[in-house]
Amino acid sequence: MRKKYSFLSLIKNAFTNNENWEKMWESPDPKKGYDVIIVGGGGHGLGTAYYLAKEHGIKNIAVIEKGWLGGGNTGRNTTIIRSNYLWNESAHLYDHSVKLWENLSEELNFNMMFSQRGVMNLAHNEHDIKEMKRRISANRLNGLDTQWLDTKEIEELVPIMNTKNLRYPVLGAAFQPRGGVARHDAVAWGYALRSNEMGVDIIQNCEVKDIQTDNHKVKGVNTSKGFIKADKVAVVASGHTSVLAQTAGVKLPLQSRPLQALVSEPIKPVINTVVMSNAVHAYVSQSDKGELVIGAGTDGYNSFTQRGGYDVIEETVRAIVELYPIFGKMKMLRQWGGIVDICPDASPIISKCDVKGLYFNCGWGTGGFKATPGSANVFAHTVANDQPHKINEAFNLERFSDGRLIDEHGAAAVAH
Amino acid sequence: MSAINNKNCKYISQVEIKITFDGKSYSAFDGDTVASALLRNNIRLIGRSFKYHRPRGIYTCGIEEPNALVQILNEHNEPNTRATIKRTYDGINISSQNRWPSLSFDIGSINNILSPIFSAGFYYKTFMGPKGFWKKIYEPLIRRTAGLGKPPKNFRSKSIHQNHNVDILIVGGGLSGLIAARKLIDTNNEVLIVEQDCFLGGILKNSNKVKSIDGKNVFEWVNETEKLILGSKNIKILKNTLVTTYNFTNHLIALEDKFVGKKIDTNKSELTLHKIRTTHTILANGHIERFISFRNNDLPGVMLASSFEKYIERYGVAPDENPVIFTNNSSTISLVKSLINLGCKPSAYIDSRNKNDIEDETKDYLSKNNIPFYPESEVEGCEGNKKVEKVYIRSSNKEISSIKASMLCPSGGFNPDIHLFTQSKGLVKWDDKIISFKPDTAFQNTITLGSVSGNYKFKDLCSEINKKLSFLKTNELNLEIETNIRDDFSIKELWETKTNKKSKWSKSFIDLHNDVTTKDLQQAINEGYDRIEHLKRYTTNSMGTDQGKISSINSLGIVSKILKKKISEVGTTTYRPPYAPLSFAAIAGRSTYEYYDPERKTPIHNWHIKNNAVFEDVGQWKRPWYFKKYKTETMHQAVQRESKQTRQSAGILDGSTLGKIEIKGKDALEFMNLMYTNAFTKMKPMTSRYALMLGEDGMIMDDGIICKINDKHFIATTTSGGAPKVFAHMEEFLQTEWPHLQVYLNSITEQFTTFNISGPKAREIVSKVFSDIDFSNEKFPFMTFKTFNYKNTQARIMRASFTGELGYEIYISPQHALELWELIFKHGKDFDLVPYGTETMHLLRAEKGYVVIGQETDGTVTPIDINFNWMIGKKKKDFIGKRSLTRSDTAREDRKQLVGIVPLDKSQFIEEGQHIVECENLPSKIKMPIEYLGHISSSYHSPNLNHCISMAMIKSGNKLMGKKLFVSTPKGTKNIPVEIVSPVFIDPENKRLTS
Amino acid sequence: MILINCPYCGEREQSEFSNGGEAHVARPKNPEALSDKDWGQYVFYRSNPKGIFYERWVHTHGCRKWFNAVRDTSTDTFLKIYKLDDNRPDISEFKSTLKSPSGEPSVGSGNFAVKK
Amino acid sequence: MTTLISTDRVHITQRNFQQILIRGDGKDRFNQIITKETSLQPPSKNLEIKTSDQYIFAKNSFDQWTLVYLVERDYKEIIKTISNLNSNDEILASDYSYGQVYFEVSGENKDEFLNKLTQFDLRNKKFPDLSMAQTLIARIDCYIYKLNNKYIITCNKSYEDYFKERLTDLINL
């Protein structure tokens, strides 16, 4: 670990006017070939390279990114981290990630600003309560720390919330204390820094056009900087994964949808935990700069424009202004959209496929950021050993044929 | 009000008002903004910067302001309000932000002393201390110093939306906007002009650049133009309205402040959000002056040249009598003329251009008024205690001299305001003549006019507009525009001036709002963050509430120099809407608070209220949850009472919220057989059947009762929540898969109210109410229905029940609903009829082992899983979802199946949502995951059986009948011993239903 | 918000419509004859192109009629709207602005504002 | 008929009409049956209205017509018409008389007022006289009929209170 960051390093550099900080990573041109090519330079891709090098000793790796690293969904999410998913397979996968988050800053010696301030899912009707009580009980048996909060406890944790005087009153909440938020850019930069140090090539502004195969075995990839040979190709390019899979003759059940988010202007601390409300599509947390980061719902149609419709913003803000009356006098600073690739059962794909040496990690929908370290870790294991890790065994491609789905859409719609 | 007052400014009244700033009272003129009012009282220090808490003053005179953000205490503490925009009124109470204990003495400025340590991205490189320290110690500290304003007070706004559909939208009521408008007067285009100020005119009123138009002074020309426009039939003007968002297919969002310069009346709508759909958009929103980076360019007293000029011309106040002017272009001479007209004089005019590039008129005017002139020179820096006191000038021979001054006005040139154009997905291009980006290829019907299109010349402005609007076939308009400055704009590239001061504390700012220095840019590039988006995120450059309006192009200039690339190769960061911070209250409009979502009510809603119903939200419906017999009756007590009484005598439920669909046509039977799992072919007319609807994945989507009038006419009921989804599902398959089927659908949910009466005494009650109908078992068997005429309306009674008791569902026109409901109660009194709510309905159906879609099923349950094999038409060739039922995973034996569960100790209660396990105790701290067989989907204390009954979905449940297992409890570690039983707890042989 | 030209009602706000996913995916005539894999393809797999996309819309808050459309998903531009019973327009009719599978379109999506 | 709002430029009253919703294929046989039963010619162009002071006959979509009686008729007759229509297999008629609420909106500022609740383009060139539309007003599915300079808006009865509150709330903001 050559570059060491600490308060001491800040003081040392202060004396030399901060002029000789070392370069975090190089941006070389691609070599002729590598053992493993990772397509997609987001948190998941760079993380996979890090764990391949650190835990499996594979260092002759290239991470190929079409734009700038961390520029896709890694730089466009609402930074929420939790693992209180319903089904066992999902709970184990996401909690594997939360455990890695808990000392990622130390491991990468780069501050992820991972703040375990708790994540709260609000219940607005009887159906929500039943669904959450079931999820809490399932989480408990899986060793997770989710608990039920009544309205009074919620008001103590979030004083600015109006729980009673609104169209769908807040009747309670499922709360996971170990959940929280982290700085999204730091994940990509931290993984890039440390994997680059171990010899991994990080190639930016180089777009993979198609994947070359020869009788069901992967040969390499054609890129805007020419053909690059590889024995193994791991595609982790969110919405574009299905486009690239097509070039290798593999079909993926992905649909890419805009998922929008917005931030308010910066104010002094007002909310110290993360509050999610599925019924009204509004998720809120406050960044360290003081901006309130708000997540909205997905748009109802496929799109890659990283924008989405204005009406989605209106839907979320309508709910937030009622849930938090202080928003009546606050202003929206920025709005943007990411592209989330969604599977029919709202669970990811971390899997081999019929083509030898070709692996896919995609379909994360709205859960991509929170899963970054866990996904990268088990994907590295899958690529290195050509066998899935126990944790991601269930998230294979075959489930869409035999029907063994892991449906995280939550219970069916309200009925009775 | 000690500052110089420009008497002949026509946009400010001389009426005095009183304002309060940080507790002290000042006087100002009605029409002043907070900024112009404070400048009138020579107040320079107005806030503290974001990171280093350095003293900051008023830097501009508009929306692009990076520093002067204040809190309006008498408006619910509204934070981060731009002093340069917010208009004052008598009694407004303003406070500065981000400083403690006071503006002049701020503890936070310790950050400035430690600033060499707090370099760009310092927080990524430290604070990683022992586990949990980040959350408990470092983060709270950082969060307290960050963030600008204090949080506002709670406020329920009444702002509204106003939609518009126009042919042409003109953004900006300045010179170009007005010329375009005059060309469109009384044409057949419906035009809307949107102007952010309360006066039209733009550059005409904001500067001294234009002397006259067609011989008239600018004020007269604007008034004359405004009269013409208001007189037209086809043009409307919106003032005090700022366009913030340019959506796809020409849909723009603009925010109007309805209380400009007035105290807000909180029961009126203080903001209106205009949502404008237009065929053509004309962007005439002008340009923004950019600053120059030099040492201490953030000191209070540094103000952009055109802003200084705007305070004189638009607000009638000269912020200083002898400012130093530092420019790299030909436009700042108009500021000099403004000062001379007022009897003031710049104490120096520093122009960085080469001597022979500087216009002769400028040189002559400066020498005529003996203004010290420094050609080919630049400002090296300035110094002073919380305000400018000295300005250091580096002359052409590189020597540095200093002069005394209290204000310094830099001008780094002008950027066309391309934010909205890029939001419209248009592409911009670099223009070396104006050294900035300008609009190039539009993606939508977007036309840019005047300075926003990069055309800074006045002479050929009319010809540009005539050419660009020629497709509208309007009249040619040519105006004689006389200017105070030379028409062709000249500029020399200058992003920053270097300092030879080696101190670690000397700072030259590239982003005033987020305290980003030019050294930070260099450091970020050294560390490898050389992509412009990386740079922005690592240094937070241009991510403040001003989005770097006066500085983002400068940062591209500096970065391109360091990387030795052309600026167009460096590219820009994404322009993310909105153009300026947009009020949340305005975005929400009136569709929030009490109007967030409609409250759907059944026709007898008021009867429920009168009879102390407690309501539950079911989708948008308000349904009675239970009825309080006396004030203090709890839900548990009410539900036990209602459930017991229904089984012993009779109970009635308002079921009007259930979906009802009328299906009719030649191929109705074939259609129903394809949509539902059941076989309807052999079903006799006038009978009804409980039916299941699946998705193509084989999972249960909805259920309901189907009444068959004949093979060509059915009526289907659905769950309340599923009603819109089932209707849409039927329409989709009819139109897209089976257009050959002649079938028509009508939703009749609201054409019939539904009363479900059940219980042993039900037959007696209905016989009394409908005396002419024979309710005997022979004449009216179970699962059949009759249609009849009730007071000339179509009515229907079906013998079915969701409680397991003898029951009838009465479908009646809403016109007679209340009257019939009360008649039923009149007769029901002597049979002890009780009204019950959804909670009792849940309990009674659970006693009977009936499932609820969405509770027993969660989108992963097939009919076989809940023993509904009997509902699957085996001989049917196809129905939606049939193929999925035989997939390997759905045909598995060990799937979760529906069972009943009772506690061995009858006094214990099982909680819904808990799980069935094989171990008696749970460890207090669960480390390794514990296997479970399934979860409890429903659980109630049955008053009719006097013990808790539950339904559960557990793995291979059918094989576990009679087995002893355990159910977890929410908190404890001791599990409840239970026995697996059949889910039907009452009347398994259905005797009560069919007798 | 996008303006969609309903073939029956004319131009309406996108909030009146619902998207029905990929078009021209006919329900298999005889599902029983399909293998689990092929049936899984029909139920779960839809194409997800960045560029020219054939999709279905329904005017939910209007005439409630289904219709088809060809849209460029990289810029959300509707290239053609046609009725259910019109036949499928040939892809050669449409020119996608994309230079490569995942490249940014030459026309900006608000993210790459500078003309290359 | 109760007056909800009456200012100088916007006038809204709540009405009550009988209504039949008819589904069919709109071909000759369908037209003959309809004319026979209702003695009225159903309109053939999408969103077109035929009207007199007695009725509004509108084609709302490809297979749907609404017949609204502006002047109250003997309800027995309406029920008879509906059952006669339903006796033909290829026609579905449903009684929509009491499940709907009706608002009549007139006045010089009616378009600007309604455009506070809906984005629908009410201008004559996009929404000509004697035409109708199904759209969203105040987040609720509505039918809007345009005839001689006034609108008749209908929606489901369960939204009545919410719709009226939205209208009255706006007038004094």
C-alpha cells in the first residue's frame, strides 16, 4: 500500500503548499491482452478488479470504461445503504455488502464517509404494516438488526416529520440501525486507487463495441481503441450490459428505466437518519454538505437519456412537502436521472452463461449502490473460480427458465 | 442612506421604507432589493463563505449571485435567499447566515487559518480513525460548519400551478425579446413573454450601453412597446417570472413570485408555477458577466462591473464613488460614463488588452476625464480588513504598484446564458470571438436571439432577428439603435492573474460559493482527477446554489491551460435543471396536504360517520374499519363484538368499493375462459362462481365472483385494490392479443352500491326488505343470483358470502342506496343486525379459511399452493398463466402451501408476520441464519372459537398436518408451540352456506 | 414532459399514457408445446435497445386504446406512432443518432452538451 | 342544479343528468339499432358530439359512446332503452345515471381557471366546439364536453367531495 492518507499526510502536504500529492491512478492505453477484462468502470467494476487482485491474486486485469470512471449510476444515486430485504438470498447478499462497507474506509485507506445512521421504511396503511412486520421477522431470523418503530419513536428520531396531519398518516416504520449513507464518488475513486496500485489497468474513454466469441468461448473485446484479447470477460455495465450481451449471442431479461433524484440547497443539520417511504415514492437523507438528497420513483418507460420526466419529480415533491413541512420554505437545487437496469423479479444477475469465460453482473435496479462491495466481492469469486460463490448462487440466469425467482417487488398490490 | 442616489433612475420610487438587517434598522426606497438597500447604507459585509468562513460581500446584481445569501426571519426563516433578487418591503427582517456568534466575529473563520490543511478533497484522506468515530465525532462537526442557512420553520404553502398552451414562448423581456414580440403583434400566433424582473427592457434598463432607439430614449421606447403588446390580442406578458426548467418536447417550467415587494399573505398563494407547453421557444435570456480570479478576489467590495452599472441605472444607487475598474474587454466604458454622469469618477481603469487593441474612443474619454489609465495591465490582487482597502496593479512592465480604493469592479467578459439551451438537449460550440460557448445545434424547436446566441452587436440585432424569425412570415422590423459603446465587441483571454506572493494562505478563488481556489484545481489535476466531471466532484467546483454562473467557464479556461488542451476538448459538465433553486412548495402546487390524493367515498359514507365508524385507507378509498359502539370501545373489543354477533344473528358490510366489470359480446364466454383459471362453459345462467385470475407467470393476481347472465353476458367483481388493474388487464388482452373476439367491457363499480349481509338471520331480514322475492333454499340456492326492478332501477341480489355464513350480496343503484340501507336496519333491528368493518370481515373470512389476495398471496403464490386446484379448468386448452403452472419450479412439491395454525396453549396469541421454525428457543443474538418453514399471513383471536387462529404459508405444508412446530415472537427468545391444522376452522362442510 | 400523439385523440401529455413494453411480441399460439426455457423467454425476456425501440402505449387516462410507437430510447424522440393493426414499419426507415452501441448520440442528451 | 362558484369571469354549477354508456363496433347494424332504440343518430367521428338542448351524444373512443340527457326523462324509459339495446349480442349498454357527478363551467376565464387543474389544451384550435375528450382534471379521470362556449365535466361520484373542494379552493387563491 504505497499511498498512505491520514491527518499527518494533510499536514505534511500543507507545508509544501499541497503541490506534490501523488496521482491516484494512471489512465494508460490498453495493452494487447489481459487475463481478465472488466467492462464498466463503476463501483461494481472497479471493486471486482480490486477483489480479483487482492483475494484471488489475478493482477493482469483491465477495467474498460466508455466515459469517466464512476460516471454512470455510481455518480447518480441517492447513496442509501441497507440490507433489510425480504427473501433470505437477498438478505444474505446485501448484508455481505453492509459488513464489507463497515470497514471499507480502513481497507482502502480512503474515507467512504460511511455513516451508519439507520434507514427507516415508513408504513402508511394496514397493508404496509403487515408487509413490514413480516420483513422484520424474516430479517431477524437472518441475523439482521431490523426493528419496528411506533409513531412516537419515529418522531423522536426525525423531529421535522409530520406523522399525523397528512393524507396517509405514518403508522409506524421498519428501522435498520446498521443502514446508512456513504459518499458515492469515494467508492469508485477508492477502489480505482488501490486496484491501480496492484497493477490493474484502468482505461477511460474507451468504449467496448462488441464481445468476440469463438464456438462458445470468449476471445476478447472490440473497443474504440482496437481489439483486446482476454480469456475472461466480466460485463458489469448496468443498462448497457444487455446491449453488449446481445453481441455475444446472450439474451438478458433487463429493462433500463430512468430513476430520478434531486437535492435541496444546503442548510444546517435537520435530519440525522435515512427515511424511505415506498407508498409515496420519497426517500430522504442529508449529505455532509447540508443538502437534502431525495430519491424519486422510476419512470414508466425504457430510456437511456439519464433524464426522465418532470412529472416524477412533482410526484415525489408533493409527498415530501406534506411529510416534512419545513420543505414549504426550501428550494430544489439540482435534479438528475440515472439508468437502472431492472430484472422481472427486481433481483440482480451475478452469473456465468452459456459462453465460456463470459460473466455478467447487472440487473441491480434501485439497489445497486448499497450492494457495491458485496457484489464486487462475490463476482470476483465467480470470475476467478468459474463457479458462483454460495451467496450469489441463486442469482443465476437459469432462474428465468425454471421459474425459481427471487421476487423483491414486495407483496402484491393492496387488496380486500 | 449615505451612498450616492441616482435621482433620474425611473425604476425606483423615492418612498422610504424601514428594513432590519442583523437586528439593526436601516431605511431604503420602495423597489429596492435587499442588496441595493444595504448598498444604499454602505454595508459591505453580508455573509461568511461556505468552507473557510471568509467575509463576503455583494458580488453581483442578479440571479447569478454566489455570496449574498440571507435568511428572511419574518418569512418563516426562509434560508439561502438571494439578496440581489429578494425585494424589500416595510418591516422585512433579514439576517446574515453561516456565522456564529456574529457576522463581524465568526468562530468559523478558524477554518481559514487552518486552510492549508483543508485542501481540496481533504475529507477523503482523513477522519478514518477508529470505528464509529466518523459517525459520532467527525461527521457531526463537519455537518455543523457546513450548510449555509438555518432550517426554516414549518410552512403550509398555498402556491398553485398554472398550465399554458401557446404557439410561441419568448424567454426574456429584454431588447431582443421585445423586438421579437413587436414582430408578432396581431399575428395568429398565441405568444407568451416571460420576464424575471418587474420591468421590461433587460439591458436597456440594466445598463448605460444603449443611448436611444429610433431617436427615443430607452425608457420611452420600452413603455411604447409594452403598450403595443398589451394592446395586441395575441400576446400575454408574465413579469416577476423566472424560467427554471426546459423539458423535452418544448415543455418549460417558470416560477412567478406573486408577492414581490409586498408582505406575504399566507392564505393566498405566494408562488405560481407556470407549466408552459409551446410549439416554438425563443430564448432571449441574455448573457452573464464572468469574473476574474486574482488574489483575494473574494473580499467584500469586489463587484462585477456590469452589476455595479446595473445598481446605478436600475436601482439608482452608486455602491461607491471611485471604484477601480479592471477589464479585459471593450464593454466596461459604459460604466465609466454612468459614473461621470453621476459626478463620480473611477480611481483607475485597468485594461489587460494590448495598447493598440483598445478603442480610441475609450482612450479619448478616459484622458478627457483624466481617469488614471493602465493599458496592458492587470490586477495582481487586493487587500483589506473585511473590505477592499488597497488594489495591487501589475503594469505592462511587470512592476506592481498599489492604490487606495474601496471597491474593485472586474469584468472577465460575457457568457451567453446557455443553461436553458443545454437543458433543451441543444449542442453548444466554442466561439473564439467572444471566448465563450454559444448555442449551435438545437434539438427541439428552439431559437436563440441576441446575446444568448453569442451576438453582442446592437447594430445588426434586428437583421439577425428578422432572419431567424423569417419562417413565422411576420413583418420586417428595423430599428435605429444608438449605443454608448463601440458596437463590435473585443476581448482578450484572461482567466486569472498570477501572484508572486508565496504565502500558503493567499487564495485566488475560482468558485466563490463553495470556496474553491485555483490552487485546488491544480492539485486535483495533479492527483489524476483531470476529467472535468471528476474535477467538479472532487473540488465541488460550481456545485453551489449559483451553479457557477459567473465562474464555471473560467474554470474550464484554467483547466485547459493546465492540460494544454483546447477548451472545447475539455467540454462542459452537465447543466442540470433547474436554472436557479426552485421552491419545493411551488413544485408541489395545490395537489398536496389535504389534496395530496383524493378521498374516495361510498354513497353511504355519511351514514358511517354518523354511526362512529373508524376508517381505514384502502387505496384511495375510505372504508369503515370498525364501528365504535361507545366512545371508549377499542378496535379489539368492537371486532370481537361484531364477529360474534354476525355469526350468532346477522352482520352487514358496505362492499361498494369492490370493482365490478360488465362483460358482454358474442365471444364473452371464450374471453372469460381465457382470462380466468375456472371453466365457465358448463356454468348455468343466473349462477355465480368464485374465480381466480393469474399473471402470465402463473402467480395469483386477483380473485372475485363471476355472475353469468348468459353465455354472452357476465358481471365480474374484483378486489377493491385490484379493480383498475383487472379492468386494464382485460382491455390489454382484448385489444392486443385477441382483437378477433367480439367482447365489450364497462366498469360499473360506481353504478352499483353493494351491501353484503350474512348470518343465520340474514334470510329473515332480506325477506322482509324484499317481500316479493322468494328466498327459500330451493328457489334461491347458494351461488345463484336474481335481477329485479327496485323502484324502477336495475337491482341484483346474489347468494354468496365471504364470512362462511348464509349471505346475500345486494347490488343497488346509488340513487336508493341510503334509503335501502336504512330500511335493512329498520327490519334488522329485531334480528340484532350489526354493521361491521373490514377488520371483522378479515377475521370472519379467516375463521372460514378464505384467502385474501395480497395477504396470503404476495405475487409468488400459485393456485396449487393454496389448494385451489379445483378452480383450474383441467380441460381448458389455454388460459393466462396456465403454461407457467407446469414449470419445474411451480410444480415443485416442497413449495410453500396454505395451512392453518393453532397454539397448543389456547391462551397464547400468534402475531401476524412471525415465522414458523422447528427450534423451541431462539438465541438472543442471532449470528448464523435460522432456517424457517414459512410465515404467518393472518392471525386473529376468534371470539367464536375463543382462541387464536392463524393462516400460514409453509414449505410442503400439505404434508405437515398434525405436526407440532413453533412460531417466533416479535421480541422474546421463547417460541410458541403450535400445531399445523386445516385452515378451515368453522363449518368445513359448508352447511351454513348451503342450508 | 413528452408529448405523445395518440392516433385517436391527438397530442396529449405523457402523464395520460402508460407504457406497455416491447411491441410485436405475440403471445404463443400453443403455450403447452413450448419448453420451460422458450416459455420463460416469452414471459420474462424483452429487448432493451439503446436506440430504435418498438414499443406499446395505452392512453390510460383518455380513450384507453392501445397503439404502437417507434422511439429512440437514447433521446426519447418518438419517430413514428402507428395503430395496432398497422404492420410493423421496417427498421431501415429510421436513422438512430447513435454512432456505437452505447455511445452518446450526436444530438445531446443534456449530458454531452459540447458538439464534438 | 346548485351553484358552486359565481364570479364575474368564472361560473360553475353542479348539475344532474341521466346517462347511458354504450359499447359497440360503430358499423351499420350498430347504428341502425341505436337509431331505432334512441331515435338518435350516433356520431361516427372520434371525440365528436351531436347535441340539442335535449341531449349530448358523443363518441368517446373507438368502441364507446355516451348519451347524456340534458333534460330529465322518465327513468322507466331509460331502463327500457338499455334493456332493448342489451338484447342485441353485439351491443353493451350500461346505466350511468346515478354513479356520476356533473359540473357546468362557463365564463370568460373558464379556460385559464381549468388550466390550474389540468394540462389539457382547451384552445379552440386543439379542442374545437362540439367535441369532447377524456383526460385528467385535478388528478381524476374526467369526461369534458365542449358545447356553445361552456364545458360539461363528469367524473365518478366517489370523487365528488374532492373535486368540489379543489374547485372552490382555487377560486380564492
